[in-house]
Amino acid sequence: MCQLTFQLKCQRTRRAAGNALQHSELQQTVPAACKTDRRRLAVVWPDLNGYAPQTSVAWSATGGAGIIAAMDKLLALNTLLEVADAGGFARAAQRLGVATSSVTRLMDALEASLGTALLTRTPRKVSLTDSGTAYVEQISKVLDDLAEADESILDSGASPVGALRITVPSVYNRMQLAPHLAAFLAEYPRIALDVVVADHFADLALDRIDVAVRIGLLSHDPNLVVKKLADNPRYVVASRDYLQRAGTPPTPAALAGHECLRIAYGGSYRARQVWTFSRGGEHERVDVRGRLISNSLEMLLEAVLAGQGLALLPDWLVNQEISAGRLMRLFADCHVTPQNGAAVVYAAYLPNRRHSSKVKALLRFLEVRVGGALENAAESTPDSAH
């Protein structure tokens, strides 16, 4: 298992610690070093600052090995993840706010109970053995499931609380979502956001995503719940420099003779792309071609601003450029879509998140802040002439 994969697993196995602390009187007794994003460790470790072997481990007469009591097994497993992630007992203990000797004894007892070495100890580093790596792979899944069970109980109340993991496309995040995150965190102080910025459709179950913000045709996947947040109108835009050089196309059909910069949708659409112009009840489909195609909206925007051609781009990406006069909007009286459908901004989540109060809170917030922002920007953007 690669280091990055292990780190991600360790992050996922600690998600519920903040939730538990907010619901427990132990909040007042946990050392400051424990009040981090650790799973259940921050709740149970304070009782071990005065760790006594007879209370947690049944030690042998020689004092070298022990059998972990059932009630401490969960603590031992979480501690193992922390030690492996930290690369040492002292650093793990510092993160947890406990004595190094407490961590060392608990790991010795865990290995003794299993009858195998999980950790390789050197003066400079503590690392997983092959058996330890395989063991961590298995227990991570178990601890993830336990954390989700804990969070589902905490998250069933009226007040949104807990870790909320969302994914959002990179450019959309920068321009539309990120500016509002501070307001969301201020409005919901008991929610901890984990934002994954990615331009691919994540597997919500595999990646443990609570909500995915997506742009495209509404998904009809029966395993997902989808909710439209906003329309995603697109504008045909070009720079003044390009229009002076190449001329302004008088009709959509004239685009066949222009350099059209295109978004890469995959498949045959890379070679052939159609823009559909709708006005009234009439629809006109135009084959467009050009020398630049990319899956990066930002690259296409820069190319349009540099006068390399025309492009069909989302309004939220080009509204400011149009208002500043750096781009001209063409065919403002038409509704233009790529291929055969009108994309929207929508949220997708798994059915088991349907009753989550924190998911509901995020959806309400996005509808008002993001959906409303798009509508207001569209109303304030002037229609540029040809």
C-alpha cells in the first residue's frame, strides 16, 4: 500500500473525533494537543494519561507481554494507525497528548495479543512490517465503518454537526464555491469541511464523499440522489482583436468558417462537435472545428482572451470578462448548448445521506449562495452586440 493511500486512509479514520468532542463533557478535560481531527482517540486517551497496565492490559508475571482487553482493542487499533502515520511512538504520543510510554506499551500488548510483529522499530523510525501493512489495510475499513455509524447518529439531530466531505470541479470551486466557504463555516460552526477539488466524477462510496457538486446533464444513476442547484448557461465569446481580424460571424452557420476553441468531452466529440442554437421554437445545429481542444476551461479562456478564436464557455467563467470589455458575447438572443443537452450545476449524494442534517444544510446554502449568485450575475451582464 503506497504512502499516499495510507495517509488518506488515516485521515478518513479520524473524521469523527471532532463530532464526539462537541457532544461530550470530555471537551473540557481533553488536553489541547488532543483537540485535533482524530477519530475516537481524543475521547478515550485522556483517561490514559495515568495509564496503568492492570486497567488496560493483563500483563504476564515477567511484565513483557500482555493480552489486550476487549474494551481497549478499538483504542489500540486507532493508536496503531497513528503510530504508522507519524512514523514513531514519540510523535504519535505528541499528537495524541499522552505519554510516549503509554503508546509503546499499548503497541507491545497489541502485537503480543496477535502473536506477530506489526511494527519495525529503529532508532530513527517506526514503520509497518508486511504483516502490519496488511493488518492496517483491513482495520482501516472496519474503523471507517464505525466512524460512519457514529457520525450517522450524531448527524441525525436538528443541528448539523460533524465532518462533511465534498468534491467540486477545480475552476468552479475557485470562482463560485470557494468565495462562499467562509460564510458557510461561520453559519455552521459545528461542521468541519473536507473539500476535494477534482475534475473527474468521483466514486462517492469508494472515496467516502458526502456531496459531489457537478456540472453536466443531470445524472440518472439510480444509485444517486441528485438535486439541481442552478442553470449553467453558456455564451459564445471572442475577443475584439479576433473579431477585427477574422470578422464577426453574422449567423450561427458562419461559425463553420471560424476558429472554434472546444471543450474536450471525450469519445467522438473530440473529432466532431456540434453547438445547438435555440431561439423561439427553432433549433440550429452547427458543426464547429478548430485547432485547439482541451478539457481545461481556464486554458480555453486564456486562448480566447489572447485572440486565438471563439469559444462556448459557462457564463460564470466569462461574465467578468464581458463586463470589462475584454470579451464580446455573440448571438446573445440564442440559447446555446454543446452537443445535445443543457448542462446544469447539481449536487449528487448517496441515498444513505438523504437524512443527513449537514448535507441538507449544505444543499440549502448552495441553492441560495451559488444558485442565487449565478442568477444575479446573468441579470447584470450586458448583452454584447456582434
